[in-house]
Amino acid sequence: DDQPVTLQTKSGPIVSVPYTVETNDITMMALQHHTAEEFLKRGKDQFDQLYKESADITRVMAISLHTYISGAPHRIKYVEALLDHIRSHEDAVIWTGGEILDWYKQQTG
């Protein structure tokens, strides 16, 4: 899903923050053997669609990165290009999971 959600458990509520395998470097590059260029294309397409949908309701795009994969010299420029694409939209923010959780808790009280 692309929104945080509160789940009720026997021990009390927990918040599930969005996490996807669609923009996860392990899934894409290590398991599916896609190139870093495909990671950039998929990331832009994912962001553009969620950004369009966010006109009506907030959307969260999870990007899962591991330095030993995406931080490799031949891949990092594609990660930087994706982040530049996201940053080019003034009302988009780049947050950690913890920052998303904090924002969500402020919204839901």
C-alpha cells in the first residue's frame, strides 16, 4: 500500500509504514537482474503516478536502498537522478521511515 495504516494487535496498535519490493534495489538488481537504469525508469514511473494521485490524498513512495548495491560506483548516479527527479517537485519530500511515522502520528493524533 502507499499510505501508513494503524493495525490493532493483542499488544496494542502498531503503524505499518509503506514498504514495497517494486522500488527495492535487492529485488530489482540482485534478484531480478535489472539494470540501475531500469531502477531509475521504474522509480520515476512509480513516483509520477503516485504524485498524480496525491492531488486527492497523500501518497508515500517507499524506496529501499542498500549501499552495497545501489551505492556501487556504476549505480549511484541513477539513484541520484531519481532523487533529483523527486526533488524537482516542490511539494514532495524525502523522509526516512521514522519521519513518515512521526508525520502520520501528528495527522492521526
